[in-house]
Amino acid sequence: MLKETKSRLAKSPYVANGSIDITFLLIVLALLITGLVMLFSAGYSYAYHKYDNSTYFIVRQGVFAVLGVTAMLIISKINYNYFRYAAVIGMVVAFLLLVVVLLLPEWKPGFKRWINLGFITFQPSEIAKIAIVLFYAWACEKWQKEIKSDWKYALYFGGVAVAFAGLVYLENHVSGTILMLALSVAMLYLGGFNKWWFIVGIGIVAVVVLFFIMKPDLLEEYAGERITAWLDKDFEPRGARWQTNQSLNAIGSGGFLGQGLGESKQKHLYVSEPQNDFIFAIVCEELGFVGATAILVLFALLVWRGFVIAMNCRSKFGALLAMGIVFQVGLQTILNILVVTDTIPNTGISLPFFSYGGTSLVILLAEMGIVLSVSRSSKVNKK
């Protein structure tokens, strides 16, 4: 009976056959385990202060990590070609969720990013990111000839990106807006759009960013204040600059080899909520330049291996799907590091695999499962 069941599953068009890319899987697991260790180290002091329980964050994140790994392995067995059917539906669902969250009461003062279902809280923007990747991968394969010459397609797909980014911006989520636009532009570029449209898009984004840097008062109060704090290093040292200044102190005190795992001083209520967006500062303080560089190398390897899988994929849809997902992870990592090091304004963007957030982790690992599904039919050497 068991053999017959396995035989039927093997012949099912819905099941992905072939072996997964072990290298990619090991990189994902290395980032996940390292992220969990650093989350516990960075967050136990704040967890004890706020919840009287030093394991509050790690226990919850650990549960979601198990759920995420399970989802990753299950999704990796699904034939990635069937994700085409989720492309349009996913976009519609993501769009509706982005609208719904704006109609709900504020979950945090001044911000409408979260939908609270009672037993779970999630950000629709997290779902929108994977929906964007799925939709553009499907669309760029379906209309691969038209998108190279017909300007109407550039206008249409550009409008989709602006609409989604606009809804995310209304949540007071500047980092999410930047990520959504950058991810959309990258997907269209990788999908084969005329290079000139890509150059025009980059130029428009650059002009808009430069304009708001020069005129931060035209943005929402919190966003304008963060840009001002980034430009003026003496601006409100106990207010808008506090978190960034403490982050720089943590990074500087880490030195070459770091203070040692668990030995951070800045996590003791200096860096605000160190388990979230600024967790990399604690990584630098405890593990030093060597440890932080090793983690960045892991992220770089994840992106590299994802592109290797994509370049050896048999279909354009699968290739764009894998590239889009790992590009998103890489871009989000870069933006987080730039924020933590005060290279760009504090935009409130999380570090994949490291920052606290259960639903975000599950979605991220599910995305890794999609890449693994693509790898099953990729011609890359999987050992």
C-alpha cells in the first residue's frame, strides 16, 4: 500500500520530482539557526524587562521556525509550475489586504501595517512582496514578446507597482514602499523589459528620493523627522537620533572579534527593541567584524545560489520566481544594514531570518520552499 501511494505521488503532475539543491537548503538552515541564536541573545534582556520572561521572544520565534521549516519542505515538493495559478489570485488577495488594513484601527500609534486576527498578527505587505514576484514572473513569461516593444505593457505593469507601493506608503511604511518599488523594477528588468524603460524608472525613483531628502517636511511627520535626523547628526540625540546613535555605539564597541556571544551592553535597554530592526547592531557588538562579515557572506551565498538555480531552470517562470525571491531577501538585507550603519535614514526594515516576527519568518521560509521546488527541475549540480 505504501509503495503504491509513493508511486502515485511520483507520477502526479502536482508533485515536484528530482532532488532539492542541498547547498541552498544548508545555507537557509545556517541563516535560520544563526538568526535564532542571535535573536535570543539580543532580545532576552528586553523580554525580561517587558514580559518578565527572558525566553518570551525565542520561544515564539522557535515555534514559527518549526512551522516555517515544515511549510518550506512541503512547498518544495509542489511542482512550481502550478504556482502560475496563484499569480493573479495572489495579487488580488494582497491588494485587498492592503486596502483592508487601512480601514482598520491603528495597531500601533500612527501606523496601520498590521492585521490582528486575535490568534495571529501579520503585515499584508509581507504577502504583497511574494505576490509581486509571482505576478511579474507569470506576466513576463506570458507576454515575453510584447514587453520588449509595446510601451502599453510598461505603463500597465509600472502602474501595478505604483498602486501597490502607494498603498504600502499609506500605512506609514516607507521602507516597505521602497522595497516594493525596487522589487518591481528588478522583476521587470529581469523579465526582459526594454532597458530604456528600466533606466527611466531608475531615474524617476532617484529624482523622487532626492526631492524628498531636500524637502523632508513634505513627507509624513515621522518620515520627515527620520530624514532630518539622518542629515543632522546632532538632531534630538535623546529622540529621533537615539536608536541610531546606540546602534553605532554597539557596532563600534564590537571591534574586530566582538565582545562575545551574549556580552552586548547596548541590548540592555539602550538599543530600542534590539530583537527587531536593529538586531544586526547587536550581532556586530557580540561577534565583531569577523562574525558580522561571516553572516553577510551567508546572505550573499543565498542570493548567489538562488541565481545559479534560476539560470539553470527549464522555464522562464521558474527562473524569474527564484531570482525574484532571493533578490528580495538580498535587497532587504542590504537596506537593513544601511539603516543600522546610518548610511540611509531609519526606515524600519527587518533583517531576514534574524528580526523577531513569526508570520514574517513563516512566509520567508515558504518562499525558500518555492526556490527549492524550482531547484528540483534545475540542471544545476545539487551536491
